[in-house]
Amino acid sequence: MIIAQIDFKKCEICDSCTAVASCATRAVIKIDKDESAAIDQALCHGCGDCVLACTYGAISIMEV
């Protein structure tokens, strides 16, 4: 299984998270504007669109 994961040390907690907007399965979620985005692993297909969309390189793909 391949999924995305967020490196919270790199995440800049953007008001308008580009990774959220790029995710076709809506696996990248942002509940509170003052917190990092999160990945719903049940929805993530590991396509990598969010990796390309994240301005700060805070998202990577990993195999679990």
C-alpha cells in the first residue's frame, strides 16, 4: 500500500493549502486553519498529486 504522509516540521500551515485543493479523493484534509493538514489514509491512493502541490515539500509518498 502506498500513501502520502506529512512532515509536520516542514509544514507551514498555509491558510489555503494547495495540497487539499489538489487531492481528487479528498484524502488531504484541513480541519482548522491554525493547524497542519492531515492525510486520511483510508482515502489516499498514493497518486502523488499532493506532493507536487505542496509549496513547502512537506508531503511525501511512502509504502506501508
